[in-house]
Amino acid sequence: MKTTRRTFIQTSALAGAGVLVSGRRIFGRTLDPIKNLRKFVAALPGLGPTGIPVATPNTSIYPGVDFYKIVMAQHQQQMHPDLPPTTLWGYADATLGPPNFRYLGPAVVATSGRPVRVKFGNGLPPTHPLPIDNSIPGAEKKEPVNRACAHLHGAFVAWASDGNPFSWSAPDGSHGPSRVAWLPNDKGRPTDENWYPNAQSARLLWYHDHALGITRLNAYAGLAAPYVLIDNDELGMFGSSGTVLPDQVPGIPLVLQDKSFKSVADKWGGPGDLWYPSVGEQDPDFPGGKPAKLPFPSVVPEFFADTIVINGMAFPELTLKPGLYRFRMLNGTNSRMFNLQLYYEDVLNAGEPNLAAKGPDFIQIGTEGGFLPQPAIVPSGNQYDRDKYLAHDPTGYSLVLGGAERADVIIDFSTSANSNFILYNDAAAPFPDGDAAADYFTGSADNPASGPLGYGPNTRTMMRIRITNESYSGPTAAAVLAALYAKLPTLTSTSGSLLVPDALIGTANGLAYPGATSRLRTLNEGWDQYGRLIQMLGTSAESGRNYTVYGMEYMDALLPDEACSVGDVQIWDIYNTTGDTHPIHFHLVNVQILGRAPFNIESDGTVIFTPTGPFVPPDTNERGSKETVRMNPNEVTRVIMKFDLPPDPVVNGQPVTVPQSPRTGGFEYVWHCHILEHEEHDMMRPLIISV
């Protein structure tokens, strides 16, 4: 009998209880976390030298191109007034002067159609501030622990500048087998610099580390930063003379993360430094007999920290005048998902929400793929309900963001003078079922590690927004909405990013697109040889890998079904056989969600590759282009994509041909889960484009 975690869950009748979190207690503590962080005593860092620095390009080296030199190094920064400085790894702009290392910097602001060229310099030290597991692929002891590779997440770029996991480099000059020096400099000599053509519409991207075997650690340690792409359409709506809502470019960034800080020293740092688990766990349900001895340090299936950090500050406060404001939200966590809501602050319990008094709704106008076809009104007061979420009942959730998802939203505070609001999250962790050990909130009867009133740990009360007691005379929310309804459909129809008109989304189980080919994909969970849970992607071909039916590891050979060629339009039906919701990220391509439907799985773990019900259309705030898609348990998610390639670079007036990958041939990309612990163990597959 083929055994999978899903079939064990079904036969044991424990779905939603212990089995779903078996092996995941590792996000609990092996040491005491810092418990005395006051909430809402520090300002939200904004864009600027003391917050998130903005990089300044050199425009004189290559005509028509913005050139940057961005360096990586270890630095320290205070992430809360009650914390000592935290040791971090980060990026800094060294283009025109000495680097200014600030967490989540430097932001790059780019213009659609104007290329950006970046030289990344690796000055990271030879000792990592977090525990490294040498048992997972790419992290063997022979590999340098300070290897790094910047991936511009969401960008339409040549594979050699995509930052794929094998394109890493290290300070000692060593590099991964996919790293190539191909882009000539102004003297005509080849370099391994990155070329970003910015041949996309306006959107929020971000760049973060993607080195094989160490992504989850490098990103958590601080190797992540925003990349804002602006175009004329956006400027016409939100620029200084915008017709919709002036002076809202790029908007207020909110990079949402969870961190844990040490209260005592360990071998990876001192008090105030980042805590990350080092002890793994062998699943008691491991079907392979006695597993191999667990390595130390060990990977964990997922990681949920205890303190919300936004733009690099724990529990920040934002003060605004009455008005309408554009927020650019990014889920930058390792594993945690968010169900974001707004409530008035409880007048009797400072820092806590009054869950009976919801705040303004979210007017969502964009995702990670740019502007939506039309604005989506997302209610701000729907508390998380697992059953309603899985039933696609919108009364059971508000603004849900999986890992790496973005939301471009407008919030109307124009009539909220002299009011305080709490940005609140109550999404289950792990998602969608949850475990009390990962949910921190004041008064929790199930999690004694939660902080008392006014203090952390807390993962629910994320930020306080104070609205001053002033008058407002700008446009009304109704006028802004009317302008958006008039503008957005035109923008999305002319950008070329939508393959299928919004009116057709979810209207048929077997949507036909001219010349499209259909593919079956699977999301799978099993065990590795150490008895640890392991997540894998797969096709419909049975593999038997790691006690799954269909799972494939990243390094497994490509199957014929996985072939992609330039110009292909493919419709993927992705069957989630696991107990988790996975935010699946696609390099190179944007996709459209066509719908989600239920399916059946046999007792031996084989999937019936025919949906058992109609496809439910995606929510209105998922209707545009996306490159990260939430895929829920027991559902098949149908997406459509077209495999195009970006324009070749032009350097010194000459076009530059992009070489094929020396490791795989073709143009080497990947698709993977953006729960970083899943991505590295081993929920990632190559996406090789041939011409």
C-alpha cells in the first residue's frame, strides 16, 4: 500500500487535529524568547536614510540604463527600543558612496521600459548567524556558508539574471554551476552582473536571496528589499498631478514579517539576535521503520516566529492625517500567512482591537502582477474561519496574504479624525488548520508564551495607526472608486498581461484557449530518510519518492510532461494532496487563476485526476495577473500561463545574446512553494524553457 501523510490523515480520522501538526512543534521554544517588548512605542520606518533607504543609480556609465552597485554584509540594527542591536545580513547601496546598511534596504525605484543593471558584491562573513543543516541538498559542508544569490522576485528577466538557486557566488570567488559571466561591461568584458529590462507594467517586486540550501536562513537574516516599478499609467493616477489620488507613488510600504529574538545567548548569537530553530523532529508516523539519526542542526517543516515586524520595526505605530492612503503590502515571512483586518482600538484596553468595531475596508487595486482589472472591496472585519475559508465563503476571511503575495490597497481614513486603529491578523498557522503554539495574543488560554496587555509576544496585533484630529478636504472614497472603475479595465486590457478576459474566469471546467496544452501537477508531502516531513512538487506520473505517490525532488530528472518552449500557452491543473495551503511562486511567468475545484484521492494515495465539482472562480482580488498563488488542501487549482522571454540586453549599442544554462541547457528557471522551509526541503522543480 502506498502511504502518504494525506492518506494517514484520512484513515486515522484526525484531520485538523494532532496529525496535521505532527512534526511541527518545532516552532515552539528551546529557550525563552524576549517577552518584554512594548507594543506601539516606535514609529513605522518609512522610505528614507533612517528607514528603508532608497538606492541612487549611476546613469552615466550606460546610456538609458540605471546602474547600481549593491553590496551584502553583516551589520547590526535595533529593531525595537527595548531590544539591543540585532545581528543581521543585509543589502546596501554602494553605487555613489559608502553603503548605509539598514534592514530591508535599499529599495530600488525603477521605471517601466528603462533597464536596470546591478552588480551585487558579496562581503558576507564566513560564519552564519543562524543554524545550518548540512543534510539538505546544496548545503553540504563543502559549500561556503556565505554563498548568496539575489532573485528579483516577480521580474520578467533572462534566466542568467533571475537569481536561480544554482547561480550563487561567495566572497572567495567560488560560485554555483549555473552562474555565468555573460553581460559585457562598458569595456566589452563579460561580467556576472544582473540585467533587469523592466519590460512590465507598474508593480511592487522585491529582491531576496535564493541560494540553494540556505534561502530560508539568508532571507530571514535580512537579505530582502523592495523593488518598485513605476510606469506612466501609475503616475497619471497617483503621481504628483494624478487624476485619482495624487501623491501616492509609491505609497506606504508595509513589509510584514514575523521574527523571534533571543533572551539568552546561544552558539549563534547573543540576546536580541534572531532566534531560529536548530532542533528537528522525527515524525512518529514515519512509515519506513527506524529512521536515520537526526542531524543537528536540522531543518524544520515550517517556522512561525512570535513577534510581528513591519519594515524592520517590531510592533510599530503609524501616524497619519485624515485622508485616503495607498499601502503596498508584502508578506515577507518564512511560513506565516496573514488574514489582515482593521479595527478601532479598544478604549479600555490600549493596544488591543475592539473586534466589534471594524475599521475602513480595503480597496484593493493590485497584486504582485500589477493592477487588477477592477478594484476589489475587501471587508476589513471578517475574522478567520477555517471552514468558511475552505468553502470559499468570503464572510470567513478578509485580506489573506500567503508568503510573497502582495496587495496594493487604498484605505479611507478621511472621516476618521482623532481615531486609533489596530492592523490585526488571526490567520491560522500552519494554514489553514492552525496550532495554538504558533498563535500569540493577549489572553490566550492555549499559548502561555503570549505577552500580557501592552507587550509581546503577539502575532495578532501588528501595528497601530493613529489618525490626527485635523480636517480633510480631498477627494471622497466614492470619487476615487469611480475613477478606478473607469481607469483600471483599460490599463489591464492594454498591458497584455491578461490571457483570459475577466468575464470568462471560472465559467467552465475545461476552459479552452487557442493552442493551449493542459498539464497535471501535484503538491505532495512525505518523509525523508531521517523521518522528517518533506514537501515536494510532482506531475501525474507515479514516482514513489519519499513515501509519496507523485513527489519529485528538485534534482530529479525532468519528465517529458515538464517541457516548456517559448510561445507555449499552458493550462496547469495543480492538485494539492497535502494538509497545507501552499503559496506557489512561478519564476519568469505571470499566471491567471481560472478556478479551484474539489477532487478525490484513493485510500492508497492515488489521485482521481478529475474534479468532483465545478470550478469556483477566484476572489475578485485574485482576478488579475499573479506570480504567487495560494493552493488549498483537497483542491485542484487551475492556472493559465504563456512562456515568453524578455528582450535581449543592448550594451554599447549591440544586442547581447543570452547564453543557455551550462548546468541544464535551455533557459533555467524554477517554480516552488514560497513557504521557505518547504522550498528548501524539497518543494521546488526546474522550469526549463527551450527555444
